[in-house]
Amino acid sequence: MKYTIRAAQKEDMKQVLHLIQELATFEKEENAVEVSEQNLVEDGFGKHKLFHCFVAEKEEKVVGMALVYPRYSTWKGPVIHLEDLIVTKEMRGTGLGTALLDEVVKYGNDLGVKRISWEVIDWNEPAIGFYESKGANVMRDWDVVQLDEAGMKNYLNAIA
């Protein structure tokens, strides 16, 4: 299978957004994506770059992506968070996910981070098996905690 892994460019963000929407549909959250192509361009390539993205390209089409951003662990120091690693349905099983994860791990190592963290939905056993086969520790005894935009507003209204 012939594909190229490279750092994403502004021009890739339309196709990256398509992959994000494909993942949301797979995770049964098709209406949850609020980010736009413009947001991705501004946030990934603007004055204050918020993320770094790798894309996998086959015949000039983006067929996979991995998006990471910096975090800081009070226990370990600098870390990166892998927000999403997405491979199109037709490219799964070709080694593309491994190639993208390889780039993320090389990137983290080059940055000198102490850890790469990410979440995986608990029913996605193929992804869990994939990550565990790469040596990742799937911490099933931790729960993800989020406070969304409406939750933040409610919180602030409650303490005002």
C-alpha cells in the first residue's frame, strides 16, 4: 500500500474535517462536531498554534490523520495529547494507523515529552487491541471528565 505521512498544511484542513466528521459518525455522535475548516486553519496554523497534525495521503487524498497538542503533567512534566488518530474505513488494516502512530511517537520523542496520552471509547475493541499491541496502557479504571461550554456557563452562573 503506497501512502505518504507528512505534516499537515492549511490546504489539508477541509479533508481533515471530513475525517473528523467520519469519526464522529463512527462513534455515533454525528451531530457533535462544531469545529469548522476555518477553525482548524486558524488554530493549527495561526499566530498561536494550538495543535500539530500529521496526515496520511494516498493519491493526493487525505486518508488518515493524527492530531496532537501540548499538555503538562504535574507528575511527569511536558506531555502531548493525541486528540484523534483517524484512518478512513477503506484504509483500515493496511498499516496506516501504525504509520501515523509511529510519527506521533517520533514527534513526542523529538520534543522530549515524558508521555503521550489519549482516550479510546470503551466499545471500540479493535482500537483498544491496536493500542495495547503497541505497548500502550489502556487505563480502564480512570474516567474522562469534561465540562462543556454550557456546563461552564452554568458553573459560572452558579458562583456569580
